[in-house]
Amino acid sequence: MLNWPFERPGDQTIRRRCRGAFCSSLVTCHFMRCSFGLTGGIASGKSTVGHFLEALGAKIVDADRVGHELLHTSSSVRRQVVERFGTEILNAEGEIDRGRLGTVVFSDPQRLRELTLIVHPVLIAQVEELTAELCAAHPRAVVLVDAALIYEAGLANRFARILVAWCTPEQQVERLMAKTGLSRQDALRRMASQIPAEEKRRRADYVVDCSGNLEQTRAQAEALYPELERLATA
């Protein structure tokens, strides 16, 4: 749920080594030269593709997992979110309930923008730093940044290539409802906050069709991986 639109952090700078050259300004060269973007519509099969590629040897940076950690720690991000959205988003243990928070922000675009402005400066900095560290530690590895809204955020040109996990819109609705228990209306509302699946498919460098069964998806990931390895070591 936290793969919401990215906002650039102000003037923060991270310096890391990128294949022999020092980079700064939020390690942009790591995105463009050292990593691949893995994206797709909500409930499209993106995480499944990521798991298959990881099993083949890819190094994964999961933007959603980073976002989860930010909300479930004592960080300033969590504090600001609770201050902005109120204690009604907390569960009985005092933790942020992402379901409750999602209900609030996906019903009001302005509230979604407010959440984005709080979370994403820190989220992006952490994702970029993790990516830079992986690229430095594994300079010939396939490094994938798994993030749902790469196109919406205008980040596609920072990556060597973009992989899009795709299934039909109706499959997205059905899978999202089954996974989350959302109503059809709420599922459609969340899908509407993203670029349509067909548009992402059109823009992609590579498409993994997740409309079939898991073995069909796995076979596509296995067929694609040697090409990613070739690009990563070029």
C-alpha cells in the first residue's frame, strides 16, 4: 500500500561508488546504470515476479517493505502520520493500521497527497541508499527496485530498464478484493489512483504477463533473467 507516488527529498545527498565513478544527488546514476525498475498495477503480480527473479539471483529493494518499516517504528514519519491523520488510524496495540489509513487516503486525493509528502522524502532516500549499497556490494548483479508507481512518479528514466508485471484489469480487481477484502468499489478506487495497466504495458521495456498460472509467470521470469544479467554486466 505504501508504494504511493514518490516525492524528491529536498537537498539530501548520498555519495556512493557506482561502477568506478562517484555519484551524488540522490545516487541517480545508481538508478540509471546499476538497477532495474520492477513495477505494475496493484494486484498485478509484481511481487510474484520479484520473488521468481530473486530466486534466480536478483537483489531486490522492496519499496513497500521500507514504507512498512517507517510506519511501524518510532520514527518521525510515524509521529507525523499520526499527528496528521489522528489516532483513529491506530489499532488496539497502538500501531498504524494500514487498512484504516488506506481507507482515509484513497477516498480523498488531497489526503493521499498529504501522506505522500510526509512519507516519501524519507522513503525515497532509504530506497536509494539501499540500492546504492547493493550496487556497490554486487557490481555485476541484477539489482531490482520493486515499486508500484515508478511511472506515476516520473522515475522511469532513472533505471537501466523497466519491467512491468501485467494482468487484465478485471483480474486486478478480483485479486485485490480476494487479497484485501475490499469491496469492488474500493478496489476500483485504488486502481484509479494509478496509471492504467495497458499504459504501463505500453511503456515497458519488458512485460511479464501474469494473467496465467504461476508456472507460466515463472517461465517468463526465467526466460528474461539472462537478458537482465547481460545488461547488468555490460
